[in-house]
Amino acid sequence: MFTERNISPSIFLSVPHDAPQFVAEIMDKGLHQWTLQRIVHLLDQDSINSILCLPIGNVSHPDRIVWPWCANGLYSAKSGYHLIHALRNVSMSNGGQSSHCVNPLVWKEIWKIVTLPKIRVFCWRIVSKALATRLNLCKRRVNVNPICPLCNDQVESKEHLLFLCPWVKMVRFCSTFNYRVNPQSFTTFDQWFKSLIQMKFPSSLDKRNFLTKISFLLWFIWKARCRFIFDGCKPEPIHVLQMANSAARDFLEACLPSISIGITNREVLPAQPLWSPPRLGWYKVNSDGAWKSNKAAGLGVIIRNSEGAFCGGLAEGKVCQSALATEADAVLSGLNLALSLHHRKVMVETDSRVVKFGISGNYGNRAWSILPILLEIRRMETLFDSVEWCWIPRNKNRAAHMAASIGIATVHRVTWLNQPPPSLVRVLVSDGLPCPPVM
């Protein structure tokens, strides 16, 4: 269990016995900021960043116990069961057992492959050891010969079936992928897939198309094997390769025409404005956050009126615990900027559904982890005459995204009241709305 104000014990190992008073002296409750001047010489940079990442909310609210292994922060017997088994597997792995742990990156990248949904599920089944190879069937005590029925030489594991069987080697040899599997260094499917996604490609488009074609090839190898088992049709490597290539090409041309012909997003400009102005007398506040795994973050805010004219903006660099906390901090910065400019009726747009629903009181999808920021946003909301909250897709939030990109490269806050930087002007103009000219 953790509390919402949980502080890593490794940070305050040398804190005196009056720890609550000590912690209170290094935080500014009014500004909701940490003041570490007294102890900065005692800490390394990682510890400083860990402290600065902790949000300071309204201290009048009592602490609340949350269960971090559930998205809503509430304990369930199912999550406890899975946690116990996960810890047991880790313990077995540390004890030198034969358990194999799949890298989380593999699970994430499998669901990001641009391919048919059934092929993504097929790839997931391979990694999950749920593919009905003869070796897996024998392990589940099914009375079947574990030897590969196609070569009658090796046991039919998923690695043998998809990579090492002689007829599959012929498929790869005839392919134009310019990629070869080394049997001596080949270990498991997930290790191979991890090395695949870490390969260097000329562009993200090339990598995406390559993974699409690989996924179709694996699928058609499996289908050819199943036709041999159930229909007695011996697979022909050239025919299997041609069918896989044709299916992948048709999929890319039908579902992703801009990707298949190599058109970049820069070349496909929208014909209509992506951003829409608010009602007369209102101001629209667009916010966005940019976050890196080293906890470096950038906040971006853009304010425009009912005529679409630029009325203010900011870019700020800071340290945040997560991408979600960055998005919430960006919303809070937007409210502070609008309040300082005396805008009393605002419509706040964010491209984070979790933050938007969290402000409304829905703390699912780990919104409980940013509850102090959400409560501060709710407090700030009472200082305006009217506030409306909207979620928008990312392509309608490009100006704030550009400001956040500027913020992640800055050290201090940069505020623009009437003249944004040239890079931001170009994005604002592309929305089809008025913007100050570049000076």
C-alpha cells in the first residue's frame, strides 16, 4: 500500500526525528513548490529530481491509501492474486530457476505493429506460449508426437516452426527483406523480436512497413503448417512468400495509403483549420506536456480568443514523475496564466483523457497518482467565472504541443504576451487563424 504523499524512503535516510517539521520547512505550501536550498548540497541530482517530482497539493486534505497495482487505486482479490504470482516468479528467477521473463518492451511493441488484429493476437500467443505447437501440446499432457511433422527431425517448438525448420529457411532465403536468422545465436522468439525492434532503420516509416511484412510472413508460415497438418498440403516456400508479400502490400495500400507510398505528415496538410475558436467573450486555453524517461518535462500553454487571435502563451521546463503528471501540470499552468491575464471565462482543452476525466472526479487509469495536482486544478477552477473542460485529439492541439517542445529545452519559464517565437507562429498560422507576424 502507498499513500498519495508517499516519499521515497531512500531520499530522506538522514532526516531527523522531527521529520514532518523538517519536510514542512523545505516546501512552500502557498506556491506548492519545494525549496531545497537548505539541503541541496547534501543530495545528488537524482534525489533532487525525485523530490521535485512529488506534487504538493492541498495539505488540508487527508492522506488516502491507494493500491498501485490497480488502475483505479482500489484493492481487488484478482490484483492481489496476480501480484503474489508475479513476485513468486521473480523469486524463482533470482534463485536460478529456469523461468523466463519476457521484456515489457516486447509486449508493448507487439500491440503497436501495424497489421491485422488477428495477426497481433497471433504474435501475442507466440510470446505467451499459447501457440498449439506439438511441443506445447506435449507439455500440456496431450498425447501427440512432439517431433516436427514437416522435417521429422527436431521437436516442434515455436522457434523451430517459425525460424529453424528447413522449409522455413527456404522462405527466408527467397525473401527480399535482407534479414537472416543465425541459428547458432537464436534463443527465443521474444529475444529475436526485441532485437528486431532495436534494429537501425532509415526512418520510422521503413521500420513500420518492415514489421508489417514480417508479421504477415509469420502468419502465412503458420497457416501453411496448419494446412499440412489438417489437409495434407505440403507447403511451397515460394508460394508462401508470395502470398505473405501480396497480403501485406494489399493491407498497406488499403488501410494506410499515406504510409505505403511514403507520404510524410508534413506533406499532408489539412484543408480546414484544425483548431476552432471559443464562443464570443470566452478564451480558449490549450495545454500540453512533453516528457522524457529521465523525468525531464516541458509544459506548453497557448491562449486565444473568440476571433482566434493569440492572447498569450508559455513554455516551461521542469521535472515530473510521469507523462501523466506533466499533462496535469500543463493544465495547471494554463489556468495560472489565464488568471494572471484576467481572463474570467475560459475553455480548457487537453489531449489527455485521463486528466480530463480526473478533473471530473474519475480517478481510474491511474489518475489517483496525480490527485494532488487534480485537487489544485479544482481549487483554481473556483477562481474563474466559468470554466469548461474539453478533450481534443492530438492533431488539434499542435500549437500547445509545439510550446511544450520548446519548454523541454528551456531552463526557466518563457512567457509570450503578444509575440510568440517564429516556430510557434508557423503552427498558429497553419490553423488558418490570425497570428502576430514574425518580427
